[in-house]
Amino acid sequence: RKEVEQDPGPFNVPEGATVAFNCTYSNSASQSFFWYRQDCRKEPKLLMSVYSSGNEDGRFTAQLNRASQYISLLIRDSKLSDSATYLCVVGGVTGGFKTIFGAGTRLFVKA
Amino acid sequence: SQTIHQWPATLVQPVGSPLSLECTVEGTSNPNLYWYRQAAGRGLQLLFYSVGIGQISSEVPQNLSASRPQDRQFILSSKKLLLSDSGFYLCAWSVTGGSNQPQHFGDGTRLSIL
């Protein structure tokens, strides 16, 4: 089992759609969770951290379910500019410095 | 504010040639530093990380090495490149404190081996 698994994608959605990305992680001792966005041939950029209580930033909502070892990202009212690869990232295992990146889910938003 | 610089942006090298990629961070002290490689269409693979000057941890056996001669400088090297070393190399930094902090990436170096 991979340490961090994401939907394989790609997702093709029309503008204005709501899109949900799912991610599971294998190490129950993980303490920190993030979503990154990576545009084609560019570096990953931090989209948002994921907190136990869930958090929202504009059209983006992240949720964490520790019992199920599951993280989600919801994008509402998707825009053409949301087209990118979304990376689930897990880290913070006690005493460790490794952060595990998922393989990413590609999103295409079309007019 | 903190910035991370990575160069060169693009590099084409013959098989068997040496490699040196450099990364520097500004605006922070004692950062954690990381080197990743991303093969075409694949996820990020952690190569090395460093929590301080001269402290390097290697994640995968390979013909690459890393050094941290100064607090905010991280160098990725190879004595003899292989075809399989082609990829997108990314340097990242995070504040001190394990992996609870998010990492921030440089623009990357696209390396092609001929």
C-alpha cells in the first residue's frame, strides 16, 4: 500500500462545477496535512494546510478524518484557472522530517 | 519575506558528465532544506534533506550526493550522470521543526541527459 494515495484522475469538469479530491494515508502517526497545487512544468505551491476541525479558504474547503486516515479537498464554483494537478501531502510523524507527496490528481476545467 | 532561488532553470548534459545544482534561501535562518526529483508525469521523490550545516540525510541510493556548506545553501551533485537522472529537480525549504511545517519550493531545474 502506498503511503499516500490519491484519485488517479484526470478530472474533466465544466466551469462552475464542484470538484472533490480524495486522499488516504497509511501512517496513523502522521500529524500534518497539506494540499498543494502544481501547474504544468512548474513547482508545487502550497494551497492550504488541513486542520482537524476542517478549514475553508474562499472556494476551497479541506477536511481531515483521522479515524479513516482520509483527507479531502473540495473546490466550489470551479474556474478555468483551477486547472492544475492537486497534490495531497502528509508529514509530521513524530521525530521525523519526511513529508510524503501523493502522485497528484489532474484537474481540467473547461468552458 | 522568505525567498528561495534555484539555478539553472534548464540544463542539458551528456551521460557521464558531472552535475552541480545550487539552491539558496533568503529571509530565514536554520531552515530545513530538501531536494526532490520529479520524473515526467510522476510524483515527487525525496532525494535528500538537511536540518543543519553539514547534516544530510539520503532517502534513496543513487549516484547523487548533496551538501550544505552554509546555513542557507544546498547543493545537489553527481560525478557521473546516468540517463535515468533526467527529470525536474526541486529544492524546498521549511522552517525548523520536523515535517509539521509546509515546504516551499524553488522554481526547479529541468535536467535532460543525452
